[in-house]
Amino acid sequence: MLSSNSSPNSSWTPSPTPSPNHAPVLPVVPIGMAPRQFAPSSNPFPHFWSPPPDPDKPMCPYRAGFAVEIKPHTPPPPFGTPRYGPGVWQDRSDVDLKTVTQTELVLAYPPLERQNTMPSPHAATATLTILKPLAVGDGRGAQLVVCSVDPSSCPQEPEGFVAKIFDPLYYSFESKFAAHEAEDVSFNADVHYTHEAAALDHLEGMRKSGRQGLSAPKYFGAWTFTLPVTHAGKKVQRSVRLVLMENIKGPSIRDICRDAALLSRYSELDRLDIFAAVLDSAVRLWHAGVDQRDLASRNVVLRPSLTSSPSGPNSLPLPQPVIVDYNIAAVFELSRDGKHPYQLMKLPPNPIQLYWGVFFGNFDGWLPHEWEDCHKICQQWMKERFRGEAASQYAPLTREPEFSEY
């Protein structure tokens, strides 16, 4: 399992955080958050709970041709994890997760608004039209689609935009990690929305201020729209949040690993060159103040590039990795811990500083098979790659790393 580690000599001590691979948010009360006060369940066998029939729930609408009017939205500050605290979330003591339908829960808990921020009645609106789905379906969590936005307050992207839609009605009501346990889907969707928007907004601000080398999607803001739903015989409107970002035309590393023909285009040296660029991108995010917390092959998209591979003069141009998916990310200066010491350095930390002891199981199929059985081989590669002349791109190591015995 991949994890990011702060400098061993740093005085900055992050709050304990969940495993970076556990999106959506697990039904565990974060430190600093009061236990949820739900009414007692009338089910005599709660461990056999499964989502009840929900005749009011419409089919997932996020397909090609779907169009909706959207308007800009100001997200609340990120919340819901130990690093951020409980935020402004308010529990409802009259809602029992195991006796309500998903539609009833979503209507009982509408998305949060930022405190002391009133929506402008004159806010510019636009029409979002879905061109094609990327990752869509009931129960998957956030929906990913390629879309057009007209009129657009930002330069119209030639390949359209990607919208990430945080609709709690299409999150999984039953926990994916504990059978027969209900998920608070409204809470999860709000947590993911506030984390994603905060991280992308922070990185976009850093990029606009001149920070180079940030391999994250360009960000085009947070938005909201309404959809009708019929409940108890009455049609009501419910709000849904989304973020807009650039559409990166390229496959993820996981997609390539699942396609033998695509994978065969990359030699092992090519794959290691790209992986070195992934680690370089990750430490530059830390230097900019963001821990993405879910560095995995599914979250690295390869953008076509004209840059030649250093593996050899006859190599094909290698794509540039872009790290995506920030719904459990941490923006250090918005957290309880404040700025990370890495942010105060002139140069980003060396990848050895963060990843020396990490086993990269989330990149199976991309990295040499020998790394699975001998971590020392991985460490030898890291030393060759990020020491010597390459070390001048990074801050000095705080201590000399020791090789694993296996």
C-alpha cells in the first residue's frame, strides 16, 4: 500500500489520516468529530441490513446528451477527516441510516453551503452538456464525464472539459468495505467535493503565481445545479455539486497495464522513465502544499508529449504523467497542522525523502516484477535515478537512507 511520509527530522507532525486508498470515506467518526446521533434502528437484525427498495430514486442520468444549467458555487472549507476536523456539518437525530431510503437521506441532508456566503441571484449561468461518460454508474461515487460548457467564462477547451459530479444519490448506500453497513452518502459526497475543490483551487492558484512543474489538471471552478426528484408524491428540486477541469486526452497507467497491446509500446526503461516523472510530480505537489494521498496507477493519466525518452535515441516520445483525483487530498495550510516544512524549502523534497520505504503495489504491471520480491532493487533504482546530478533539482536529504535487507 502506498503512503506518503513526511521528513523524519521534521517538526511538523500530521494528524493521523486514513489509508490513502480508501475512497469513498469510510463510516468511521473522524477524530474531533462528535459521534452521530441517529434514532435507534427498528430492525432486530441490523447486521443483515441492505438498502431498502427506493421507488423514488431515478436512474442515473449522467449519459451522453444530458444537459443542465449550472452556476458557479463557493464550496465550504474541506472537512470530515482528522486533518481538517468536522467543519460545519450538522447531524440530524431524526435520521436513521438503516430505516430510510437513499432518496430520503439525500433530501434530509442537502449539500452544505459556505457560511456567511449568500448565493448571488445574478450569478452567470451556463449549460453543461455531457459529450461522453468516463466513469458513470449507480453506486460508483463521483461521476466523471466529458462535457461542453456554453457560454464558458474560461477559455473553451478544444477537447471539452471533464466534470466530476458529486451526486450522493449515486454513491453506494451499502458500504463497499463492510457488508450490511449503511454509508452516509450525503456526508461522503460533501467531504469529497470540498477536498477536491480545495486541492484543485490551491494548485491552480500556485500555477497562476508562476509555480512550474505542477502535474495536475487545469481547474475551471466549482459549480452547482439542481435536478427534480419526486418524493411522497411531490416533485422537489435537489442540489448537486461538481468541479470542472481540463480533459486530458490520454489513458491512465492502469488502463495501459490492462491492455497488452498498449503496454507493449513501452519498454521497461520507458516505464521507469515515466514512473520517475510520476514521483517527481508527486514531490512537487507536496512542495506546493498538497498531499494527493492516493498515488496509484488509476490516478495517473498520460498526456501525449513531444519530449523524447532518455532511454535511447530511437525511443518514441514519452507522455507526461498528470496526477488526478483529489477527493481525499490534503491542502496543508487549510488543515489543522498548517504549512508543511517542505513548502518552506527553496526546492522540492527529493523523491527518496518521501518514497524510500514505500512499496509501490498500486503500480503492479508497470514496474519490474523483481520489485515485488526485493524492495532493495527498487531502492537501488531510486538512488541511481535521484542522486548524483539529479539531486540538484531537489532539497538535500535530511539523512542518508539505508537499504532494505530484502
